[in-house]
Amino acid sequence: MKSEYDVLIIGGGPGGALAAKTAAEKGLSVALAEKRPAIGAPVRCAEGIGEDLICEFFDEIDPKWISAKIEGAKLIAPDGSYFYLNPEMAGNEVGFVLDRKFFDRDLIWQAVHAGAEIFVKARAVGAIVENGVVCGAKIEYNGEVREVRAKITIAADGVESKFTRWCGIDTTVPLREMETCAQYLMTDINIEPNITVFHVGREIAPEGYLWIFPKGHRSANVGIGISGTQSGDGQRAKDYLDRYVSENFPEGKIIEQIAGGVSVCEPLECTVSDGLMIIGDAARISDPMTGGGIYNAMYTGRLAAEVASKCIESGDLSKEALMEYDSVWRDSKMGRALERNYQMKEIFVKLTDKQLNAILTSVKNLKMADFSTLSLVKEIVKLNPKLIKDLTGLKKYFE
């Protein structure tokens, strides 16, 4: 590990890896520091991503990245009634469930082949800030703490991002806007192999949802996210998940279990500072409706590296110069979806089980030429006009 680079990236997830690869391809010297001893583990993710989204980054999809190809979704109401979003309703194949252990490691390999230096078990323990400018990080590596300076530092260290706080940025997520999550990788369970399943309702997942994402023959990620305000003794995410598993998969075997948090709040007010760029979950750029963040992390990671390259070439590393990154992602399709989905989330978490039952019953025979969160909500509003009173601030999205 050298003492100085053009770009230093804190965090080795998909966002950090895409940032490292892109910056190295631009001819910059790049170091990526990942605190864990192995890339891609533990997997704190349901691992789902849309096919059209992942294809934005790769000309070819390596088969080993894919655990299952998803061709539809099943939505289950609080009263147990359900309906399918199948290929005829949702267009063509709707996406993949990844194997993040392979996927994340391959992204890092791509970064290495592009010229980036990767360091695992390398923990950032502080920021180097001089006269208000972020100049790198203090990295604990091989038993010693060393200063690693960089023209631009990219924070890609996830929802718990300590690095941004060390840089003087308040990244606190309100408890009501933090989903507490638990997930089991299970096998020997009866599932529909190409269908993702979503349960909603206050009894099963208060202010959140429970999911089943297939991972291969009789295997799946079975997980849950609930609002932090709903968590308590006997009502933790794991408690809800255990009850569901006991009732629905009593003979299933748990081979991995993970827990964590997902922010469902609005993104940070600003995702740059002098010498600093913040991407992915560290910037709170995860979908407020679903908690999904793989695509968002990769999109912001690649964009941050592209803007960093231009700013380094011009010699202007100021917040004002780096604001191009902040402006572009906010104006992008992804940024607009985050804004819209946050407003939708604020409405839907307040619905009672009775309202959810009525809404999902009304869309059982829904036919859509193209499926997306927006198109689904548009149809729900059409069928349930009383909702529009609560969705006044969202009218522009339904026009």
C-alpha cells in the first residue's frame, strides 16, 4: 500500500468496485480498502436485480453470477390472498437473483485487471481532513495504521458509513426510516423456482415486507425488513422471520443467516464535499420502497469515478467541481425514482391491513404492458381513487 493515490475508495461492494474499475480505466492510480477479509461475504442483501439494470454495466452476463432467473412475482396480502405478476403482465423476464459471492469478487477482479490496487482486511479508522478538505484516510492494515492520501476519496462503506461522519457529515438515519432486516439462506424448501414472493401486512412484517428470492433448486433467500420503530422484545425482525419459517418451512434447513439495516429515507442532502464523494448506501441512495441498492451503488460508483477523473485532470477538487456528480445522479432516472418512491413509501407504510387487502384484491386481474413500481402504483390508484387524496404530492408522477 502506497502513501498516495489519485483516488482512494473506502469499501469493496459493487459500488466501490465499479468506482475502482472506472477510475483505473481512466488512467488514475487507485486504491480500494475493504475492512473485511474477503470480498462478497457476508452477503447482507436479498441479491435481486432487474435484467435491464445489470445489462447497463456489462456486455455479457457471466452465468456463475446468477443463482436464479426470475420470470414473475407473487404478491401476498395480509389475509393470504395473492396474485401473480407473470411475464404476460410484467413484460419479459424481470430479472435475476445474483450470487453475490461470485458477482462481487468478479467485479473486484475486473478492477484489478484495470489497474486498481485492492486491499482486504484494511479498515479505515479515520479521515485525513486539512482546512476542511478531505485528503485521504487513516487505514489499519497488517497491524499498523498508516496515512493514505488521495486527491479524491470515495466513501463506499455502506449504510453504517463511519467515514463520512469522520469527514464532518451527519449521516444519521431516523429510527422510523431504518428497516431492520434478517435473512436466512434456506434449502430443502418448496418454492416456485422462478418466482419472487412478497408478503405484506402488519402481522407478518410491520411497515415492511417479507420476501422469498429463489437461489436454485429448493433453495432461497428468505428474509424480512420491518421499521425500526416496530422492533422490540419478541418483535424483532428475526422473531417475525422465525415465526414465518416455522409455519411455512418447518422442514427447511438454514445454512446461512445474516442481519443488518437498510435505510429507507431520502438521500443525503449533498453527496460531495471538498475532496470527497459519497456513493451507494453510504449516501442513503437505496430504494425507499424496496430497500434495493445494487444497481444504485454501481450507477453512482461509476459516475463518481467519471466525474473524479475530469476534476483531477482539471486540477479542481473542490466541492463545487465535484457537484456535477451530485447533480447528475439526482437528475437521472434513478434519482427521480428515489424521490418518487420515498413519497410513495410514506403513504403505503401508513395503510392498514384492511386497506392493503382491498388494494391487492383490486389488482388481482391487473394487465400491464410494462411492469415497474410506478406502473403498479398508477394502476392501484386508478382502481382505488380514494388513495389520490393521500397522494396529492405525487400527482405529477401519475400524469
